[in-house]
Amino acid sequence: MSTSNIDMTTDRLTFARALYDAVPLYDPKRAPVDLDLTDNTNLWGLPPHAERALREIPVARITRYPSLYAAELKEALASFVGAKPEYLVTGCGSDDILDSAMRAFGDPGSVVASSEPSFAMIPIFAQMNGLTYVGVPERPDHQPDLDALLAAKPRILYLCTPNNPTGALLTQETLERAVREAPGVVFIDEAYAEFSGVSAVELAMRVDNLLVIRTMSKAFGLAGLRVGYGIGAPALVRDVEKSRGPYKVNAMAEQVALTALREDMAWVHAHVALAVENRERLAAALRDRGYAPLTSHANYVCVPVAQAIAVGQALRARGVAARPFAGLPHVGDTLRISVGPWEMLERFLVAFDDATANVYKGVTS
Ligand SMILES: *Cc1c(COP(=O)(O)O)cnc(C)c1O
């Protein structure tokens, strides 16, 4: 192979965009473990009718292209969220919606502002699209610091509710003010809305600068199929669709997602209720041990834990993974634990007791 296009001193392609030097490949350091409680997917598994649909996909659906813009899926999603189909855009996961929407509304150098901590992919999507990322630490009550966010004059203002990783629900007042005062478009990421039972979809139907972003990766258990969607004014979602391009939801994903929406809603609701019940049980078990978990409205619990990175490593050594965060504003180190069947959380607690005893051995506080 010729290496003439590689600059010997920088090890870069001579024709590479300088922009991509700073863009990392996503690496959450997720070595396989026995019990993985790091990514907030549905730990009960796939809804039953979706599973049947997956097994029964006709070969002919795979040899042909899928639908251009997933019109049938948009209709089913629209009736699920209570919007009209022309307010919907679908994508290859909600990551694809976030990425496409940044490309649709950001000119090179435009500011993307986000409250911190929040979804780790936002600065990366901003970079990938040549945009300027501005992170603003949240307030002690875990609400975004809207004054500071608006002062950054963002073309794109990203908010997440319930927020990942804290689990905090943003107030309706905060969301309405963001939409009213933002100089550009507001993204509200509702990846966990099914668990909070609260949504800004109704607000998105009334204004023309709000894109609500949702996914079938969490409550619906379809993370591997990559189905996400956005809800906003027709003119807004049309531009996201242009920047997204055709054929982004594959034929299998569309079929399985449609089946889940049509036939598995009772299963989804039942498992959302179980997740909420087990979340509260896990939070209580942590409080019994002297910890102060943050109030969560999602399917995970975020708990301040000293030396969270070390505790995370000790947990991994015991076959269990939870996601550690170092030095979050106001709360310090935390662990985020995905909620699933109670047997899994019991196993987590056993490993956690052992891991913390080991890490804090000889440490008095
Ligand atoms: C998991 C998650 C997503 C990504 O979901 P996909 O649809 O699987 O791409 C988006 N936003 C937040 C806040 C998430 O936690």
C-alpha cells in the first residue's frame, strides 16, 4: 500500500479535514462483564411481538431498499406521542436525529450550548459538524442555568429531560422559557420520557423552534435496531429530514418498531412501571447504606459515591458494571446504575457492598 498521502511527521492524511483531528472515536471503555448496568437499555429484553416480528422478517424485505423516510413508522410514532405525522422525522437512532439536526441548523462555527452534566455525545456531535460547543454547569438544584446558556447566544440549545446522568426532570417553566428566549432552535432530548410520563411534545406542536428527540432504544428495548425520532414543526423536521437523507431506518428496524408500537404497548407500559418500582427500591437500598441518591425520573439511579472511578473498577472485578462519573458539579463523583429486574439489582448491591468495603478499606471519613 502506498503511504504517500500520509504526512510522516503528523501521521495524518494530507487531505484530511483538520476538524477531525480533535474528534475522538466513541469509546465508553465498556469491556464485557457478566452484568452490565451502564447503558440504560431495557434489561428485561425485547417485547414479545417485536421479537416475533424480528424472527419472521420476509427475505424480500431485506433484498429491497426500505421506505425512503419511513412514512408508516412516522404515522405509528405520531399516534403514540399524540402528534400529527407531518411533525415527525425518524432516524438511525436518536443519535442520527441529533447529528442531522445539528447539521441542518448549524453553520460552521455556530454555537451549540448544553447544560452540564448531560449526554456525553453532544460535544462530539458538535465537533463532528464543525460547530462550537459551550458547556454550562447546571445549578445546585440540577436545573440548567438558563441565564448562562442564553448568554452564549446559541444557534442550538440542547436540554435533556429527564437528564442523563442525573435523572432530574426539567421544569415546564424552564422548557417554556428556553423556547421563548432562545435565539435559535432548542433541542429537548427525551430519551427517557416514558419513565417520567412527562413530555414537551405538546409544546413542540405550538412553536416553530423546538425539536423534541425520542428513541426506541430505552423503554422499547430496541437499542440494537437503532430507531430514533424527532417531533417538531413541519418546516423544522423537513430540514432535519433533508440533512438526514433517505433510507436511514433499515427495513428490519422499521418492521420491528411498527410491531412494537402496534402490539406491545401493554408490555412496554408494564415494564416501565416495573423499572420505576425497582428504581425506588434501589434508591431506598442505597439510602439504607447511608448514600444520598439523586431523585431520578428515568430508568437509572445516579448516586454520589466517593472515588467512583475506583469503585467502578472494583465492581468490574466482581463482574458488574455501573457507569462512574468524576467530579460532577455540586455532587462530585457519582455512579449511574441502570435499573432492571430486581435480581440484577440485588446482585449489584452485593457487589457494591464488597467493592466499597474494599476501596474504602483503612479510609476514615
Ligand atoms: C441513550 C441516549 C440517546 C441515544 O439513543 P439512540 O436512540 O440509541 O441513539 C440519546 N440521548 C440520551 C440522553 C440518551 O441517554
